[in-house]
Amino acid sequence: MKISPTVRDVILAPGNGSFFYDDQSAIRAGAAQDGFRYLGTPLTPGFTSIRMPARSLSIGLVLWDDVIVWGDMMNVQYSGTGGRDPVFQLEAIQALTKSVVIPRLLAADVSQFLGACERVLAYHEDKRLPLAVEYGVSQALLRAAAHIARTTMVEVICSEYHLPLPDKPVPIYAQSGDSREINVDKMILKSVDVLPHGLINSREKFGPSGERFREFVKWVAKRTKEIGEPGYHPILHFDVYGWIGLEIGMHAEKIADFIARVADDVPGYRLHIECPADFGSTAAQLEGYANIVASLDRRGTEARVVVDEQCNTLDDVRLFANAKAAHLVQIKMPDVGSIADTARAVLACKESGVGAYVGGSCTETDLSARAAVNIAVATQADMILARPGMGVDEGLSIVGNEQNRLLCILNYRRRQGAWPHAEAASA
């Protein structure tokens, strides 16, 4: 059968993300919880309540042989803040996809992933398409290129970015959500590489002067020794949603002092602190984080700073990596947009000697999570978030099993001498 590089038709399927969209501004301002919901009026434009069920939109490309390849569009949990796109509006995204994106897809050659992304995801009316659209459409385009080439998505990325065929797993990082203690136990019993996130997103969870947070960090380290397998020694990674700056003050040296004290609480552990402060803009965040990183480096501590808020797009990632304004950059894939840019962001971090964490959101789907694994494995990122959802087990299963299957396939390709680009990519 002659292979056609074109899309014959496009179909759309509204769906659900795996968690909820949350109004971070309202939560940070002290919104009270009533069971699983938050009480009060939302503060971030686009939110109709402080906690909203996450929605998604699947886009299916009908190829020449009637195979349909899919991608999923959605936004992140804390949409509309930190320089991110507004909260996902299903009807508006669907209308734009039909009027702008589908005509482009029907005219595109989808056999080459990067070229197809460049054409289909080009600017509309002098501005980028919504990043959720870029994210979902690029997943479908990568699957289309892999189907045409009869390879995995990893092999498409390795071929088009001239990368060697990977043979190592990427460490997996799990997040606990609000069920901190139970989910930490799950992570330890499953020997997760990096844990537990902690969801330290309010003054109540952080505590006066951060004491409640410090106690939680010490408990996690102690728990790894109590119930973990012999020799188990994970990286401890906590997302504090800017609360060090909010509670301690927005001064780099004071923030570094606090982080160093937390590291001293858990000697022998590598400590990641994500979003210690939100300085309010990309420029301010760049300067503030560079100062925090420099201060910690002078101390020789095991603590590492991870940037998230105000570092969203590929251009942002390059700025932070070049300025050494983080030890590790969270490349939050729905905020980056096209997954082609996530791959570029990982490679940019590596070139600058900065860690690359392929992140995402609990609001994602199984489909987007599997695409993320292919990007992380191909580029050999430093770690990848287990997602979607907040249940730990589901995300670990989806991400971990996809990675294991991929590495098994790639090892088989090597044994069979069946990867045609291996020699060129390693040259």
C-alpha cells in the first residue's frame, strides 16, 4: 500500500482531565475548604468557582488507512496565574480548532513531525494559538509521524533531533496531593525515585515561619527509612507554591537561609524546593532565582531550587537556563505548548548545564502522559512527573509502564539492528 502523508479527516471528542482546575489566587488568599470543594468567590478571570472539574478536548487525525491518531488538549491545574494561559474553556477551544486548526491539518504533510508542527501551529492573527491547542495537536502529529514511519514516538524524536537511541530510564517523580501521609507511604512502598511534592499551597500547610513544612520534610525522610526497602534513598522534592517568600520575605538571602535550614534537617538527602517564591513576573523571577541559586551554591548545600511559576514557554526556559536562575527547570508541558518545544527545552537545559524536569499537571490525561514519556525518554530528561491525577498509583502505572515498554522496544530494535537512524544519530 502506498503511504500517504496527509490527513483525510479530523474529529473532536470533548472529555475530562484527571483532576480539577483550581483558582490559585483565591486559595492563596485563604479560601476555606468544605470537604473537597473551596468556599468563596473566585479571583482569577475565567473561573466560575474556585475548584472546577478539569475538561479536555481530544483531537483525532484520520489518516489514509483509516487509522485515527489522537492528542489531548487541556490546561494545568493552576491556570490563569504565574504567566499561564487562562483556564480551559471547552467551547472556545473547540470553535478555534474547527475554524483555524483543522483546515491547516487537512493541508499538511504529517510524515515529518517538526515540519508539520511548524505549519499547523503557526501564529493566527499575529499571536500564538492557545497553548492547550498546541499541546494536543502536537501529540496527534507526533503519533501520526510515528505511524507513518512504523516506529515509536521516541524514535521519531531521536531521528528528527539527531539524538542517540536511549537505553536508560528517566527517574519518576510522584506528587501526593492533599492525602500527604497515605500517598507518601504508597510512594515509599513502590520505591519512587523522587517524592512527594506535598502540595504546600496555603499558609495553613506551610505554618508560621515554615515550621509545619519543616516538620513534614523531616517526617518524609524518617518515613523512607522506616518502611522503605533496604538501601532506598529517594530525592525529596517539595513544591511550596511561593510560600517561603510570602512567609519569610522576598529577599534572596533570607529565602536561601530558610532552604539551607530545611536541607540541614534532612542530612544526606538531596532536597528540591520548587517555587520558593513568586516574584510576580518573568524578569523579576529571573533575577530573584539567580540570586537564590548563587547564595545556595556558595553554601555548598544539598538543596536545589526548581523554577515553575513565571517560567512557562520555551523562550522562558532558555532564559532561566542560560542565567543559571534554577538548578532544575520544570518544563510544564501544557504551559510550554507544542511538545516539540518541550524536547527543545530539555536540550536547552542540558546545553546550559541545568537540570530538566519534564513536568505537567494532575489535570492531564493518560494520552498526554504517554506522549510526555516518549519526549522525556528520547531527550533523557533528569526526571518526569507521574501523571495524570492525584492518586499516585494511576500516574505511576501509566508513566512507569509506558517507559518500561518503550525501553523494551528500543532494546529489541538494537538486538535486531532494526533502528535505521541509530548510526546517523550517534555520529
